[in-house]
Amino acid sequence: MYNKGTIIPGLIIFVLFVTFPIWFNGLSAAPAPKPEMPPGGEKKCVESAEYMRANHMQMLNDWRDNVLRDDNRTVVEVEGKKYRKGLQQACMQCHTNKEKFCDNCHTYAAVNPYCWDCHLTPKEAASKGGTR
Ligand code: HEC
Ligand code: HEC
Ligand code: HEC
């Protein structure tokens, strides 16, 4: 009844089949993005990196409402340095390279926030001599 000649190959095929999602993903997924950390040497974000990864979109919405609806431009303090709530005034002060930080992930995740239709990237701001 038991045929050694088919058990081993059968087992190998079974293992390959069961682990298919693991090695298939390893082969086909693009490498996860590595956003460039602030070139200014800052070590901390306004919240933990984990929190920021999950919630920065919501935080930006909340900040916009705080500033524009409630006129609340509270200052956030990170490592003793103060930043005014805002996209240019906080986030981009540390994450000065939008292309290598924000875009790095967004391209990977295929999201394209329209914020930059109006808000200047640090690069644009520098070339126009503005702050926003
Ligand atoms: C149609 C133009 C436009 C678009 C698109 C836009 N904004 Fe704004 N945003 C403004 C203007 C104008 C202000 C007011 C600037 C001020 O008074 O400080 C503002 C203010 C803000 C503020 C508060 C203060 C500041 O200067 O940063 C935040 C935060 C903000 N926007 C985030 C965003 C985000 C995030 C997006 C994309 C999801 C976005 N905005 C898209 C025009 C725009
Ligand atoms: C004081 C400088 C500073 C400010 C202001 C700041 N960040 Fe950060 N941000 C950092 C640093 C440093 C890290 C890495 C922190 C770590 O690894 O613990 C980081 C991490 C992140 C991450 C996670 C990146 C990753 O791959 O783990 C996101 C997303 C992010 N920031 C978005 C934002 C946004 C959006 C804003 C504005 C609402 C902002 N940051 C404001 C310095 C800053
Ligand atoms: C660690 C990766 C990562 C980094 C770094 C990052 N983002 Fe994002 N961002 C995402 C992902 C993923 C989404 C889509 C989330 C979703 O749809 O739930 C997103 C969505 C957004 C959205 C909402 C867009 C929409 O259409 O809903 C805004 C606004 C945004 N990011 C702003 C920023 C800004 C500004 C920076 C740079 C300061 C930044 N992000 C850096 C991963 C990142």
C-alpha cells in the first residue's frame, strides 16, 4: 500500500503548496519603501512613528480644522523645539524632502494627496522665497 516513492515528492509538493503565499509574495512584491528620515537630524516626530504611519492623514485633517475652523494654531513641541500646527509650518520643517519622504511611500501605496495643488513643497517654497 505505502509507496515511499510517492510520499516524499508528495510531501514536497504539499509544503510548496501550503507556503505558496509566503514565497510568492517574496518574489513578486516590490520592496517596501524606505522614506528618508529628516536630514536635519531630528529624532522624534510629533507622535510615535508607528502612530504617524497609521494616522498622519487624519492628523493633517484635524490640524486643518483646528487652524481654519477653530483658529487654533496651537504650537506642538518636539524635543524642546516649537512648531506651529500646519503642513509647511510643522511637517515640512523636519521632512524637508517631500520627494524622498512623503512621495516615497505614496508612490508605493498609489495615493496622490492633492494638498500640493495649493500648498508649496519645501522645494517650491525655497524657489519662491515664501514660507507656505
Ligand atoms: C484648494 C487649495 C488647497 C488644497 C487643495 C489644500 N489646502 Fe490646506 N490650506 C489651504 C489654505 C488657503 C489654507 C490656509 C492657510 C493659512 O491661513 O494658514 C490651508 C491650510 C491648511 C492647514 C493649516 C495651516 C497650514 O498653513 O498648514 C493644514 C494642516 C492644511 N491646509 C492641510 C492640507 C492637506 C493635508 C491637504 C491635502 C489633503 C490640503 N491642505 C489641501 C488651501 C488648500
Ligand atoms: C520635529 C520634526 C518632525 C516634525 C515636525 C514632523 N515629523 Fe514626522 N518624523 C520625524 C522623525 C524624526 C521621524 C522618525 C521617528 C522614528 O523613527 O521614531 C518621523 C516619522 C514620521 C512618519 C513615519 C515614517 C516611517 O516610515 O516610519 C510619518 C508618516 C511622518 N513622520 C509624517 C509626519 C507628518 C505628516 C508631520 C506633520 C503633521 C510630521 N511628520 C511632523 C520628524 C518630524
Ligand atoms: C510610511 C509611509 C508614508 C509616509 C512617509 C507618508 N505617507 Fe502619507 N500616506 C501613506 C499611505 C499608505 C496613505 C494612504 C492611506 C489610506 O488610504 O488609508 C497616505 C495618505 C496620505 C494622505 C491622505 C491622502 C488621501 O487621498 O486620502 C495625506 C494628506 C498624506 N498621506 C500626507 C502625507 C505627507 C504630507 C507626508 C510627508 C510629510 C506623508 N504623507 C508621508 C503613507 C505615508
